[in-house]
Amino acid sequence: MTLKTDACNVQSRTAIERIGARAEGIRRAHMPALDGTIRDKAYYSIIAAEWPMIRQHLRQLLDGENHLHPLDGGDRCQISPEAV
């Protein structure tokens, strides 16, 4: 499974990492944003062998007090090479 989000969307990236997906990298200057700037995409993956453990983790998050909440888009940012 592949998950992707705007590289500047810290809240979405944190949520994706929280469920257990692994960062694959940043695709730079991937597509235009609505405001006309060019945005980078952060890619994450979950492979078949990892899915049973991640599914269990998701169920625990959803059944417990740590529910996943919808998150807003966040602000635009600049990604430094050290952050990737």
C-alpha cells in the first residue's frame, strides 16, 4: 500500500507515521498546488508482511482513547535536505 501527502503537511505525515507506515522518501517538485507553487510529495508504504501488525495497531487506536482525528492541511513550508 502506498500513502502520499504534501511534504509540508506535518499533521498528515505524523498521522501516517503513527499508524505504522514507513517513509519511502520525498518526490521533489511533484505537482502544482492550488496557490500556484510547486509542492513536494512525501511517500510512505505498508507492505503485505507488515499489514497484520499494522491492522492490529489501527484497531487498538480506534478502540482505545487515542482515536484518530481528521487533521487540517497545515501551512506551506520549506523542506531542508536535513529533514528528509
